[in-house]
Amino acid sequence: MTDQNEDHNQRIAAIDVGTNSFHAIIATVSEKGSLLILSREKEMVRLGESATDIKRLSDAAMERGLEAMKRFATMAKKANVVVRAIGTSALREAENKDEFIALVEEESAIHIDVISGIEEARLIYVGVSHALPIITRKALVIDIGGGSTESAIGQFGKLLHIHSAKLGALRLTQRFFSDGLITPERVHACRTFINGELSACIQSINNTGFDSVIGTSGTIHALVSMIYAEKQRRLPETLNGISIQSDDIFSIINTLIKAPKTEDRLLIPGLESKRADIIVAGLLILEHYLRSLSIPKILISAYALREGIVFDTFDKQKDIHEFHHLTKLRYDTVYSLCDLYKVNLQHAEHVKKLALQIFDDTIHKHNLGDEERELLEAASLLHDVGYHISPEQHHHHSQYIISHCIMPGFTNDESQMIGMIARYHRKSHPKKKHLLFNSYTPEKQRIVSILAGILRIAEGLDRRQQQLIDSLHCDIHDDVMTISLLTNHEALIDIEIWGAERRISLLEECLAITITFMT
């Protein structure tokens, strides 16, 4: 199948680096917003398979994961596509995740962005909302993965409830059914644990309300296959839009529980052999949602996280190219944090304006792009959030807040970099002895240093927070950069120039230039 607009749209390889399985699709989005999937691959990696509740990735699991990523990299290279890889539960939690991420990047040239559970839930909802006509409905989306379970309720493009729980098919199997044996006592213990873990989530869903329920991803898709096999019905080529009754789900769960050993469950029609050991734990999670919320039926979505990654990436690229600033979701996230931490918006927006002017005027010197510009924009707006804790050492407080708060639309790595840029907007320059900075690659260290260097100057130019400098322009000749300052105010700007001159050395070092100011 081809699309007449295919050649006019950028293709992307979206990789879901999951706890149980790795999924990759190569796809493009048409001008009308429809998804065209060109190829898809799946590897049952079991990255989160360990005896330590995903505290560490085993050597064997990392080797399996690396081999899968190398195959995906070959697929992407042949298709000549942009790659976006997203890490979820196992990589959020494993103490040695950086080792695996570095290994994958070295061997496959693919960088994995680790996202929060909340961001994962958002991306899943994005994917599902493009698979089924739920935009006008108050739809509850449930995705049961290997290490976590995400739920989201949205309507008219706005998320009303969003939650991520450390409950997954692989995680609970390792906790309650590690030897593959299903007993009534173990099932009861697992149900009790799920009830405790999901109690707050169920209350939030009840308070929010919903009028339809959508299930997606491996555990639920495997369930559909078993239901159709039990009824001796032919499984459709696509599961999208299929409606499944809860009574049929409970029937399958009862059948599985009565098959105590993995080899017994392998005899159940429709069950994929590689899921026979973890299917019970996954479906007990779904059972809890259905019973606790009195859900009579669920719709099935063929789209989930990986499709959400594709749509999110295309939307982000479109917004950046058309508007040259933060995408709407990121914009809303940043301004919500500004509001929450009582940021002086007049000052923050003015610093942002001056910082972006410096960035744009020096682009031929630093050679950074739109993604780095977005990081600078966010850091400029958020650099003073630390005042909410204390004016003393507020740059350190800013870094802590930014890197530890939930930031929908940003990956964990991006949030960390924004926090790092904000941390260096004053006082000490980045140093090798700073552990987090030193853990970055040389290229990331360069990006943080340049953006922090720009932010330091912009902050200095609004030293008194009175927005006296209307705009600026940078000219570089013979390694000397002259920043011309334009003002329509009668007030002197000597304090602003003094403030900026004290902060020029970091950018001078990064770009190997000398900086002067002119009025």
C-alpha cells in the first residue's frame, strides 16, 4: 500500500523500548493527518527480567536488548529515516540504565530517550486518539505493559486524568508467579497487591468520570486472540475498533487460573507461547479495572505508544518549523510551572526574548538547531523557579525543581538538560567535578555550556528586572562579537551592561570569541 503524499512527508522510525518487548515501526503522517505504517518489527526482549524488581538490568537482558536495537538500526538505515527511541519502565528504574543506553548508542548509533510514566501515558493516549474517534468522548485508555500500567482520560484533546502505576505483566509475574506456578493463594495475593497499588488511581478515575473504555498493547491484544479462539471465531486482520465484553474477559481469566503450569496454559487456544508465563499477571491488572469501575465492555485500539511517538514527533516538528518556538504542549507545561512557582513572568519572558535573539544571531557560530533552541527557551522561562525555595543558591534549587517535576511533552533527558542550563545561569561555570555534568557526552556538555552562556548574558541584561533593553543584535567579525543594545527608555542601562559584562566569559570560552557591548 502506498500513499501519493508519501514522498512529501518525512518518515520516522519510532521505537518503544519496553520492559517486556521492543517494538519498532517506520511510518509517515499524511497531510490530512493519517498514519501510513511502512513496516513494523517486534522483539520479545524481557529487558526488565531480573530478580531485583527491575533495580538492575541483567547482562543477558542487556545483550538481548542490544541485539534487538542493532536490528532496528539496520532497518532504519535501509529506510533512510529519522529514529526516535523511547525508554519506559525498565529504563526509568534500573540503576545501570545509563550503561545500557551508552552501549546501544555506541553499537547502533540510536539514542534512547527515557520518559516518565506520565509522559508515557500521554503518548499512549495520543496514539489511541488517532486510532479511534474518541476526541469528543470522555474516553478512558488503559495500557498494560511489562513493567507499568498507564491510564488516561481525555476529551477534546485535553487530558483530565493521567496515571502510571508500577504494575506490569512481567513485574507481577516475577513477584508472584516467578516459577510459572499459578495457585489460588498466589492469585489472591496478587489481586490484593493490585488493589492496594491502584486504589488512588481508581478513585481519580471515578472522580473524573468516563463514558467509554479503550484497551491497547500486548496483554490486551493477546486477550482478544484467546476470546476469539474460545468462541471459534476467525480473528480479524486488524483488532482496531473490536468490542470485547467483560464477561468474556472474566471467562478467559478463570480458564487461565485453572491452568496451574505454564505448559498447561500453552494448550489454551489463541495464546501466544511467549506470553504464556506472564499473561495471568497482566490480565489480573485488567480485571481489577473492570470490576472496580463496573466496566461492561472495552474497545480495542491497534495504536499505542509507538504510534503516539510518531504523531507527537510530527506535531512537534511542524510546530517548530512553522512557529519557531516551543510546541503548544511544552509551552503549556513550562507556563504551568511558572505559575505554580510564582515566577516573575515579565522578567522571564524578557530574558527569553534576549536569549533567543543571541541564539539566532550566533547560529552560524554554535551550529545548534531547533531542538537546542527549545531547551534554551524553556530554561530562560524557568531559570528562576528556585526562588520558590529560597533566593540563596536559587540556581541550584531551580535545577532540582526542573529535573524532578513532571513535565509533559519533555523526555527525562530534556528535563534534566533544562535544569542543568538553569543551574549554570549564574555563579559557577560547568566543571568536570560536577558529577551530573561530567556524566554527559562531550557534545551534550558543549550544548549545556553554550546555552547556559547565552542565558547568563540575557539574565545580566535584565539585571534590575525592568526590561530596559528592548532588543539586541549580535555581529561577529574576526572572532569579536559586538552586541548592540537598543532601548527606547530614557533610563541609563549602565547597570544592565555591567551585569552582562560579568557573565560573558562562559560563552566567550565556548565560542572562542571576545564579546563587547555597544549602545
